[in-house]
Amino acid sequence: MAAFLLGAVLLIVQPQIVPSRPAVNSNAETSSQSVQRELLKKTSQKNDFKENIHSNGSCQQLPQTIIIGVRKGGTRALLEMLSLHPDIAAAESEVHFFDWEDHYRNGLQWYINQMPFSYPHQITVEKTPAYFTSPKVPERVYNMNQSMRLLLILRDPSERVLSDYTQVFYNHMQKHKPYPSIEQFLIKNGELNVDYKAINRSLYYIHMQNWLKYFPLDHIHIVDGDKLIKDPFPEIEKVERFLKLSPQINASNFYFNKTKGFYCLRDSGRERCLHESKGRAHPQVDTRLLEKLQEYFHEPNKKFFELVGRTFDWH
């Protein structure tokens, strides 16, 4: 690899934000870096990848963990909480590499360039909620790395539908565009509109089946999004264990913000909350319609519980 042999030249890099940690020995090849090179060789036709290495020993590398979804399940909260751990380097934006064709055609070098600079001992994480429900994504992730550790955060399917609608509604409101009421999406010819995309996204067992064709269940950790909202620390502890991280995040990293109505983060004395777009109130829905929605999800939820060998406190 030409770029690797010319490591000295790579000391001159574009100005990028890098972790403010002590420099490490860049000559020492870690197992993760070795795995990355093998992945690049297998997936590259031209084998012309460049390693973006910083003089302090950090570099951009393929993620070892991906938060694959689910949309409006709490992926941003999960990423922010996980970022409290010093051994986590998280991509700031949703990358949409595996589900957007224009991005996927750019190849793995483009994907690596979207990653944060991290040190050899750190785990690089990216999150794109649409991955979970995109049919092509599981195979594409598998082809890149069969050992990928996946994080999936789920909420009560009915609540997730309401959150899905709420996000799109506010997006239209901000652009001063009219948007139909939720009843107009949920009801069609007097019956529940099962073709509504937000409902399809909540049929977890269908999408999970697709992922289990490529990854064993022990490579997919399911985070209970409802519990993460109510009591985040125990859920983050489970994620730490799944990723084999040392226990660094503790209960003091979380505090309940009464004004916002949800937990915020405290890191080295600095307090931060999620964006104001999070935790928005759901639209008022007729009780009978809500019951009809919950009833519809009863059987799909049961199938999902059987599929993953675990139950959740969903209606």
C-alpha cells in the first residue's frame, strides 16, 4: 500500500479535529488496524485506499460498531450517552453509507473519510437509523465486516409511529408547509392504514429477520429505548458490557432536567442536553384509534419477542 509506505508524507494532513489525547506509537500495528487493512484488501478492486493518519497517532478507520436503528427509537440519545466513554469515537452526523446508493457507490475510502479520528484503543461508532429497515444494508455491512457489533434501540412500536409522524410534521412546519393530521395517515377507508410507512418501520420482526440472515443474535445488542428514557444508566451499562468496554460511565453522568422533562448528560463538569427537537409532545390521538394501532402490533410484537428470545413492556 503506497500510502502506508509513505507514512512520513502523511504527517502533513488536512486540518481536522482530532482527539486531545497523548500521542501513541504509530509504528505499533494494532489488531484493529490490521483487521481494517484486510477488510480494505478484500473489498477494494483497485486496492488504492489511503490511511489518514495524524502525527499524534490517531487515524480515521472503519467503524467497529454501528447503531443501525431504529428511527425515532432514541439513536441520538444512545450515541451521546455512549460518547461519554473515553474509548468511544463517534461520527457526528448520520453517514447513510449503506442505504443511500450515491454514497455507497463512493466506496469504502469515502466511508472512512466520514469517520472521526480515533486512537488504536478506541472503538469507532457511527449511527444511521435507516439502516435497520433498509433491505440491502445487512448484506452490505456483512460484506464489509462479518464481525461487526451492532446496536439496535427500540421503543414501543405505537409510540414510535407517533414520534415518526411528529418529526415529519415539525419539519414541514419549520418550512411553513402544510401537513395532514395523523388521523389522515392512520385511517384509510375507515380502517387502519397498514401501508403507512411509519407503521411498516415499527414491524420490527420483519426487519430483524433480514439482519439475522447475516449476523448471529449475539452480535446484535437491543437497547430498550423506553427504559433508556426513564433510567438511562442501567441500559448504558449493558452496552458497555456488549462492546467489552471498561466500566467508565456511571450514574453521576446523568441528571434529570425538569424543564425539558428528560435526562441530560454531565461530563467532566460540563452539562449538555439533547437538541430541542428531541422529546417533542406527540399529537393527541383518539383513544379508540390508538387502541386499534396497539392491537395491530400485538401479533408482530409477539413474533419479535420469539425471534430475539426477549420480551419488552409494550402495549
